[in-house]
Amino acid sequence: MAIHKGRGIAAIEYPTGMNQNGDPSQAWIKVKPDGRVDVFAGTSDIGNGSKTIQSQIVAETIGVPYEWVTYDNSNTDSSPVCTGTFASRATFVAGMAVKKAAERVRERILDIAGKELEIDPSDLDIVDGEVVAKGAPQTKISVPDVAAAATWGHGELITGTGAQLKPYAAIVEPDTGKVDLPPHSAISYASCAAEVEVDDETGQVRVTRLVQCFDVGLAINPTLVEGQIDGGAIQGLGLGVLETSYPYYPSIEHRGGEFGSYLAPSMEDMPVLDTVLIENPSADGPYGAKGIGEMANNPQPPAIASAVHDAVGVWITELPITPERVLRALAAKASGESEPTRKGKVVVYDQDLSLAAVARPDAPVKLVVDP
Amino acid sequence: MKAVGARVPRYDGVAHVTGRTVFVEDFDVPGAAWVKALRSPHPHAGIAKLDASAAERMKGVRAVVTAADVPLNVYGHLSALGIPGDEPLLAEKEVRYVGQPIAVVAAEDEEIALAAVDAIEIEYDVREPLFDVRKAFDPDAPQIHEWGNWYPHFEDGYDHRQIRKGDIDAAFDQADLIVQGVYRPAAIEQLPIETQVCQVVPEANGRLTIYSCTQALYFSMGVVAAHLQQPLNKFKFVGGTVGGGFGGKVDTATETLCCLLALKSCKPTKWRWTREEEFLCSSTRAPWHMEVADAVTKDGWILGRRMITLHDSGAYARFSPYGVTKHSFHHTGAYTIPNLHFDGWVVFTNRTPTSAMRGFGVTSVSFATETHMSRIAEELGIDPFELRLKNANRIGDTSPNGVVYTDPSTVPTILAIADHLGHELPADYRTMTTEPRSGDLLPDHLVAQLGNPEDH
């Protein structure tokens, strides 16, 4: 009886935004008389940090400190449409909506500053909350003074709206799956190496380290994107070795109806997490960002399954990789039952799990591989 | 200071960790009624009799709502994408999963609400259930859905999602080896800390204020407005700060029924699912059944892939057709495979409907195809990094449905972990880039699939 170490890798890609697009997000922004900025957007923050990310985008785009921005996504009376927080779309799609709204606000600030300074707005820039003349930084007016001038002097409200929508990509050939437009906003990429220890006596798989690299396009907030990646990794670990709603799937018996009977990852399951970010900017996302919220839990299960094979020489392709499945696979391997079927150049694994093995021979659906 | 790229603290992080963030469960609208549901104990049954009159007459009961009270009981949440509706808000003639709501009660306290649920008279005509997607197509399988055992409404009347690319038969003829495997990731829970919850206040001006934990305020408002057949300005959704969702809170699980009870009783309502309901009655990530056969050459090129997917949708379609379509668009993963033959079905079973969860449609295919890649590397005796780098998609390559990749990062992400692990690679792999294919990386079988990135 021994602990066996193994390593496996996976590389994945994932789309940003709803598949086939057609999912709008909108925002509007107003500026208070002291230059403070109020953002109204309908994007729910489900813990992904979208309030923070969108506030950063607005601050950067207008040219004011992050602390000047308040963000209100609290209700549908004051906030415009956001299709929702899913499909890895909150940073990219909803982020573009607030960015476009902020660009309008910036234009309005420059217009009014131009009147105050008697300089053409195109010769002005906004830096750290101050409107400065390009090439003559001593000529300037603060954004609070511009906002005050707009309110009390010019009788104007500084505001801006923005909307992001990529048109729906229709499937024009249902026989081939061809689409008439690109069906995503961007594609993100990641790789993962999982290191495991497999106990051949208990069957337990312990994930000891996950080395991961994500192409995030551009990290609007590195701390938050690292948090998404770490959290996703643990959710992927749960999918890989712990969790199932139906312990005897496909039976519905013995579903866990409480935390005590459903194994979710906890601190004791935490592996070492090594994360590498790379930034290959998206062509049309906010500051080059891509959405990686969902894919963060995708590469671990296959990397873990490959690592288990590396450790003890068995392929377990039903998740989760429980101690019972490991022990059964080791027993099958010991008795020579786990070998794939080889016929000519065709190698067939997992025959007992297949549709062909379970469905009636006259069922209309089967995977046919002509040997 | 630059705001973008800065590690600024989370906007509401301090409030979250000091317990001062107010989530929907953290307050009670004054006078709100408790809501409880009558749920099916059977995975598949007809409803022979339903009589809520005794429950309605109970002291402390403010309202009981059944299917008869819902202006539009069946509404297709993705009808805008051409996906019609199949799921009733409240079961009418039959139930198709354990936990399916049949009636909801609003009462002065939790005990009365539970007693009222017990007082609803109901008789079932129990039917044979179907649980195994692999048996759904059998001629003698129990028929469990009005549309049959699988979703029939893809474009042009297709009953499955189909991808065809290149010449699949030629690829399999040319292959040195064909590797076939079966992959079955499990259903899991989204497992948010905050269970499904909402509160609804009928306002003096005739509007409804809905305190909601939805991940999608406008989407959920649209769902409620459609079921109630009211314009959007009848409603004010309040939310935007959610105690975890992971996809499970797109379903709009509580809001519509709480609105109906609030309207019928003219009093506020509050419905917080118990942890047991969250586990057993809310949607899960789908279980998937995937079979992959890859045609490969002995030096590690993947010439073609045949794949079949059975998506276990549970009792109703919800977002599953969307998930299978997304799955099909990504079934080559981060690689370029020029010859494809994919068929994916949305299969109905008598389990809790599955729905969106983080990675929807793709988590499954990443598991299947990446484990399969490792198997191919093992079969061929090729380093798994090298197999992946060789087939990695590059600028100018095309996706399963012909879209040109303009900025793929498969190569740099793989090289980054190899570097971090100190995994040695031959020089021609170590120096690979995302640039368009040429030389040894553009063998004959890939020439025809290249597209022009300038066109996209």
C-alpha cells in the first residue's frame, strides 16, 4: 500500500459573452456639482466584483480618482438594461457599456472646461481629476470646478449613456452549424497542471498543487481576477473529486439535502495554487479585457483525471473521482479488465459506459466508428 | 493614479466581511407573509385531483395560488432565441420531477403555511420514470415529456444540434489510430451561501416592489412580467447584491409566485427556500454523457473528431438547448481539428431540471476532450504538452463553425505552465507562437481550413 504521485495537464478556451451574442448591457452616468460621479447600471454583483471593475473602468475613462465613483445597480427604476451576470459577460459586455457612457461624460466635461478656459476641447486632457491643456499643464481647471460651472453657471447636467450589443449570430446552416457572424465577444484561454497524490489503499485522491495560466486579456484588477481564478480552481476541484448531486447517478436515490451529506471542497482540500496571468488584449473589450469568470472551473477536472492516470495507471472518466471509483478501477486493472478493446487501428475505452452498451440495439442514436 | 490595472479594494468588500451588507434575507418587510410550496413527491405522475379549498379556509392563510391563478403558466424563457416554453410555473396535469411546485401558500407564519400545504388535497396517478439518458431513445422507454424524450426544436426542425466540417470519413480512413472514449461528469450544486429568496411588496400606487437575489434583474423582470402579462413598469426589481449565484440564480425561482401571492392577498410576501429545497429543488449543473472518437496520426496530428453528446436536461428544457449549442461550438477545445462530425441531444429525464452553472455547456466538453487528449498522448507515446502545442489553434485557424481565430492564446498559456513546472520541451516547441501556421505546422490536412483574420 502506497501513496502514488502524478501530474496531468489540460488546456482550454472559453467564450466571453452569451453564445451567439444578442445580449445588451446599458449604463448611464451623471456628475454631481462637486465632480463626483454616479454610475447606474443593471449588472448584479454575484461576488464576481463587477461593481469594482465597472467603477475602475469609469474612473479610468473619465480621468478621475476611483474613489470619486459611486456605483448603483440596486434597482430597475434607476438602472437601464443589463442582460445579466452570467456568460462571463460582466467585465466585457457590461464593462463596455459603462466605458461608452464614461466617454460621453468625458466629452461633456471637456466641452465645459473648454468654455471656462477658452481653449478648444480637443486641446484638453483629463488627468487625476484635473482638466489640463495639452503641452501647457499649468493651464488647468479641476473637474469639481467644471462640474460646479456646469451646474451653477451654464445650467447644464453632465451626463452620458452607453450601450453595448453585439448582434445575434444566427445559425444559417443547421446541418453544419455555420453562423452568419462571430458568435462570441472574445475567447479566453487557460492551461492547468494538476499534481495529485493517490492512496491505493483508501482510493483517496488528494490534489496537492494546481499550476494555472490564464490569458485575461488585461487584468482590470489583478487581485479580483486572481480571486476568480482561485475560487474557480476550488470549484473545479470539487467537480473533479468530491461533488455529485446524484451519488448513484442516474438513480435519484440518496440525494444529499444538506451540507452534511454533500461533499463540497473545504479548507482541508485546498491545494497549493500557482497562478500565472498573461495579457493578450482582446480587440474590442474594455482596455483589452476578456471574461474569465466561468472558465476558471473548467481545466481542473481533466487535469486531475490525467494526473490520477499518471499516478496509478487508470483512466477514470466518470466524475467525481471518488475513492470508490479509484478502488474499483485499481481492482479492474489488477484483474486485467480495464484494458481497452483493440481492433485494427481502433482503440475503444470505456465500452461498458457507452450508449451502445446500455441502449437497445434498435435505438436511433449511436456513435458509429467504422473500424 | 491609473484606475485600470490597480489592485483597488473590492467596492463592497469591507461591508461583506463585516456583515453589514444587506442581502434579501437580512430584513423583513413589515407584515410579510411566509410562503411555502406544495411539491411533488414523485418523479413522474399525473395529477388526478387538486383541491386547495380547505387550505384557503384555514385561519391565518392569506392566499393559495395554483396553476389556475397564473395568467400565463407556461412561458419560454429563451423564446427570443427561438426556444419555446415547456415548463409550467405550477404543475397542472402532471409532475415530472421530485420537488416540482404544484401550489404555493402565503400565511401569517411558517407553521400555518406548512399546515396549509398539508391541507391541500391532491391525488397522483404515478407513472414510470426515466432517469438514464442512454435509455431515452429506446422504443419502449417511458414517454415523459410532451415533446418526446428529447428536445425537437432546433433550427429547421432539427431534433439535435449538429456540426459538420470537412471530410470526416477521409480523416478516419487516413488515421493511423482511432481513439474512442466515454466521459460522464456529474450533476453538482451551484451551492450559494444565500438560498433562493425574495420579498414582494404590493405598493399603494399599484406597482410591485420585488427584492430579489437574481443574477439578472432585467431578465427576471421580463420573466415575471410575461407570466403576469403586465408591462415592465408594473414592477420594480431591487437587488444587484447577490449572495452567490454561479448560474443558479438566473432561474427566477421565487419571484413570480411571490408576486402572484402578494397580488391575491394584497399583502407583502417573503419566500426563502430552506437549505434542503436549495439542494433538492433548485436546478443543478447538468450531468452529461459524451462519446469521443478521434482520428489521429502516429506523429500526433488530430485529423478528425466524431462526437456524440447526450445532455441530461432533467424534466424541462430551461436553458439546455442554449447550453448544448454552446457546447457544440467549443467541442474542439483549444485545438484545430479540420474534420468534424458532432451530434448533441437535449434529453429529458425525471430529475430536477438542470440549468446554467459556471462554464455552462463547456465545462463538460473541456473535461471530455482534454482527458481524451491525455489518452491520445499516452496511446501515441507523445509528451502531452507537445501533443497539445502541435494541435493548438493559431491565428487564422477556424473554429468548428468556421469562425476565424484572431487572437488565440493556447500556445503561450501551455508554454507558461511548462516553464513554471520546469518541463523541458524541444526547441521548436519552446519557441512556438500564436502566429499563423507555416512550415511543419501546416501539413496538407490543415491547408483547406485556414481563414483570413482580416475578414473578422
